[in-house]
Amino acid sequence: MNRRELLKLITVATGTAMIGGNAVFAYSASDNGKGRFSARDTRLLDEVAETILPRTDTPGAKDARVGEFMTVFVTDCYTPQEQAIFHDGLVKLDALSRAEYDRDFLNLDAGQRETLVCRLDAQAKTQAASDGDPHYFTMIKQLTLFGFFTSEVGAKEVLRYVAVPGRYDGCTPYEQGQPVWATT
Amino acid sequence: MAENHYDAIVVGSGISGGWAAKELTEKGLKVLLLERGRNIEHVKDYKNASKEVWDYPHRDQPTQEMKEKFPVLKRDYPLNESTMGMWADEQDNPYIEEKRFDWFRGYHVGGRSLLWGRQSYRWSPMDFEANLREGVAIDWPIRYEDMAPWYDYVERFAGIAGSRQGLDVLPDGQFLPPIELNCVEEDVAKRIEKAFGGTRHLIHSRVANITQPKPEQNRVNCQYRNKCWLGCPYGAYFSTQSSTLPVAMNTGNLTLRPFSIVTQVLYDKDRKRARGVEVIDAENNQTYEYTADVIFLNASTFNSTWILMNSATDVWPDGLGSSSGELGHNVMDHHFRCGASGDVEGYEDKYYFGRRPAGFYIPRFRNVGEDRRQYLRGFGYQGSASRQRWDREIAELNIGADLKQTLSQPGGWTIGMTGFGEMLPYHENRISLDRSVTDKWGLPVLAMNVEIKQNERDMRKDMVQDAVDLLEAAGVKNVQGEEDDYAPGMGIHEMGTARMGRDPTTSVLNRHNQVWDAPNVFVTDGACMTSASCVNPSLTYMALTARAVDHAVSELKKRNL
């Protein structure tokens, strides 16, 4: 794989090109509203991420501190418009939770979280098929997958990582269940 | 004003400048190597060479601040956290886009030799003859036979991994063992061979990554980390730092001066020779003069021409080499971002180990032999097959433990390739000096006026369709042709603007890369190119440089310069 392909663009499994990534977006510089994430936001993002990628016999999203990563990435890499969608999304997510269960997302049990996040995932996929703004959940899911699988915990404890392979073998046996290589 | 004399001055320390310095110093000349940017010391200054994606706060993605700072770089893949500091500052070094031109510059010791793609292919006899045969632009003053021994010479030193194929269209070279194809690529290669009756070939890419150690150069063979562009602590790929600079330094004949922006070649009207160069120190803004018997301009394609445009303007208002009317003209690049990709069924029990800095190559087959298209020239493909990773679409899974489990394992195999097409030299594709805009040092900047034309647009249709046909013929499923937009410069293979030729009225340089109007000035970077071929150009710059130095030193000895 050469450099041009490697860094081309990361399309995460959401049907939408990576938001805030290398892909070229219309961008107008203005105040980007840094520092608008609270500690509670980070906790909320951690819990949503953990619902998407839970700890099993291997680490989950919280172990990889995906919530914190999202706040950094959104603040520094998203356009102001994208940031606004993301921030509004957190408000909407709690509003939806209250409407459905009369409680904030953080106070839902695991089953309720799963049901709610599944519904958002379906909504987001429908919206991704149209041309308009991305759904906030598309952003959260992209950053969860990206943040988790590019983290040290994700790479070393969930995927397989070899710092210095020392050789290239183009045809090795693969046994079902072996993790994917973490880095390309 | 300080006065300093050397036997030779080399301007620029990238791929061709490093070669010029090595060859000149090895032949016993005292050489001053001038580099406009900072020094980067081999290994010691490769600060990100052992970092992984999780070591970057944004996982190697660009921030909005970076995009504001690098409005050109952000247009394509080069803008990322890991190579910050390896690209020219766009605020300090502006240029004008009369038409969009993506200029990706490396202003530091080593230049883009640290960042290059390392694909290294010889030109074929056909490439050197095409202009003459087709009546395009002017004839090259040299042929493949002039270059073959110099290709041998530079390949042996640089270390090119590749396989001998016996193809006329892509001559074999002095190769180290190739970097393997993976099992899917091997099978696709066989199917393509069969489907097209041996007229199209999928072969190992030929790359300047060593697959055997070169202890005499202190270089260790490739460790398959695929982090070349961060600088290689093993010296496993060819760069100025890993290869040419240490040799030049070891002769004791080299003086390297970073932060030295050459503003002009100093021209002696009476002798019709250059006598030296003028330099602005990028740090203290002082002006210095250095004199020498011979000068090599290797400042990168456009910057070598910029220096010429700024030189001897009292004799020629448009600069040294402009008497032909061709200085700044005939800009070329390789147009690309056309190709196809698809899914490969099966091979679920196969995987690979290690990370290749390479892939496969499909040499040009259009307008070769009996094949005739409505456009001139052709293209080659670079590509690879791999198993999908966690960034794949899993339609039936949305969230939860199953999603994590599935994405943690490799997906199916995919294969993809991108064409690199030859761009014709058009006189009207040009760069010029705009004195109304200046850079940080008060120097005039370049204005770019370059576009692709019908020949390239027609070729691009084939670059997509042929890629689709190749993959479908190999049994690849769900094949998708892709044409992404391309702007000149994106190929980072800028060529032309001071072309070689046989006639001083139509070319800037003669057959030994000497400026017709100042034969002790040699230009051996991409500026000298008379046409572009479709193969990556750097190996040819290396060979041209070594050849030109050989001539320069022999002429010096005969007192002809």
C-alpha cells in the first residue's frame, strides 16, 4: 500500500466520509467555540461510545477514553457548523432519552441505552442516504469507531499490533477469529 | 559582503541535489551545497519516526488550524499531524494561482527525498522518442541508450527493489529482490496475463526501499513498518540523508549551508559564464556571494527556473536561459486519481504479515505496439490488494458486542488501483515571475498558469475504463470505476520549464543539462524534462544528474567551462 492510498480518506462504517478528516470539506474560518464541552459531556460521550463498542472479554470504548478523544477531535478538527450539529446533538440525545424514559441518558440502564442508540443508528443511516447535513449520531459513531480502533488500547488489546515486523510475508494462513492488523 | 570560492555550488539538497553533491565531491571537487530551509539530521531529527497513530492528539488527522495555515496542502492527503514541519510554510512562501495549482514543497535539507513515494521506474526508448515521432514540442536530445548506463549506476547505489520482467515498455534495471505481492495480487496477475494474451502485466512495484542491507552505506534493509515519510531510522529507503549526503560528507569535500536562499546566478557577461550565486540567509536576511567554476541548480523544478528568471536580467529581461522563449514554459505533471476498485471473493484463510512500502504496478499498455487510441501517450497503474479493516461497512450490524467483535477481525479482500498518466508539454502551460507579490524575504513569487487539455481528458476516460476492465477480467466483483478531480501539481511530479533540447532557439538546456547561455550552469532536476513519460520521474533525475556531473567534471578538466 502506498502513501497516496493509505491516507486517501477514512470512510468509517457509517456511509459517510470521515467528518473533519483529510477529505476536503467546504470550510469557512470563524470562531470555533472551543471549550464548550463539559465534564458531563465527556461522560455522556463515553457512555454512548461504550454502548456502541462495549467492554467484553476485551476492552471497550471507555477503556480507550473515547469520550475525551471525541471532545478534542470535534473542538479542533470540525468546522464551526459541524461542531454546532455535534453540540446540538448531545442536547437532542438527552431530550430523546427523557421523552422515552423520563431520564437522562446517563441514568438509563444498559438495555434502554442499547434500544435508544439502535434507534439513533437507524435514523442516522437514513439521513446519511440523503444529501443534507450529517446526523449527529453519524458523527458520534464515526468518532467512536475511529477513536477506539486507533487508540493504543484498541490497537494492542483488541486488534493486533507489531511495532517492527522486520519482514513482509504476502501469503500467511489466517485462522478464523484472529484480530485484524491494527496499523497499515 | 563575504566572499567565498568553491569548485562547485549545488543549489538544493533534494533527490537530484544530493546526487550532484555526492558525484562532485567523489570526483574531488570542493562543493558548497546550499539549502533554503533548515537542516534535518539523519535519524536524530526524525522526531515522529517511531510514533504510532495514537501518539497524535488528533490521530494524524488535520485540525482546522492546520487547514488555515496550509490552504494548499489541505487539498490532498499530505496535510496530517505526522509530517507537520516537513512542508514549506505557505504564509512565508506564497505563490499565485492564475489557474489552480497544487504545489507541495519540502523546504529543508533532503527536500522531498524524505517524503517521496519511492516508486522508481526507468523510462523506455519509446518515451525518449515520442516527441519526435509524434511532432510534439521538441525532440529529446538524448535517447535511452545514453541513459541506460546511468540508470544502472544510480540503481546500484540507491537500491531499487523490483523484479526483472523483460518488458520493452518498462526496461529492467539493477534490482534488489522485489517486495512480494500478496496472494490475491499474485492470482490477479495471472488472470490478467491470461485474459489479455500477455499484453498487460501486473508486476511488483519497483521502489527505492532496500530489501538487502547496504552495510557500506550504513543502511539496514526495510523493516516493513511502512512509515517511510517520517524518515527511516534504518535508512532503508533512498533519501539524501540516508544515502547521498553521508557519502558526500565522508569525502571531506562538502560544505552544507542550510537557510540559504539562492536569489540569482551571478553572470559574467564577458566570459559568458556564471561566476557564482547570490544568497540571502533565511534567518538573518544578510546577503552573501559565493563563487564557483560550476553551478548545479537542483532547487526543485519551479525553483530552479525561478532562480534562472531572476538571473542576468540586465542581459535578458526574462532571465538566464530565456533567450529561447521557453523558460517557464511546458509545465508538466502526472495526472492521476482515476482508477477502479472492487471486492475479491475467497482467500478468507489468507492474510499477510508486515506492512509493505509498496504494492503492484501495471506498466503502460496503451499506444504500445499495435494499440492505437484517439489520444497520445499512456498511463500506468499503481495499486494493491488488502483485507478490509474496521473502517468497513457492516450493513447488518449496528452497535454492540457483535459489531466490536466483527470489526476486530479482518474483512474480505479488496483490490484497487490508480492510473498515473502522461501529460503533454504545452508551451502555454507556464509559470512566470510576479513582481507585485513578494515572499517573507521580499522576493518575487511565481504565478502558475497550467491546465490539462483534451489529450489528458480523453486519456482519463481510458484510465477509469481500463482499470474496470482489468479488474473484471480478473474476476473481481463489485468493480467501481472512480474519477476524482485532479488539479495540476497534485501528482507532485512537476516537470518542465527549462527543457533540454538540440537547439538553443527552442530549448533552455543542451544534451548535458547545460544552460545554452551559460555552459557552466547545469539544471538536472525536473525543470530539464522535455516530456513527462507516465512513470514516476525521480530515478530519471538521479541518472540525469550523475550523467551531467560526469560531463561537467570532464569539461572542467579540459578547461572548457
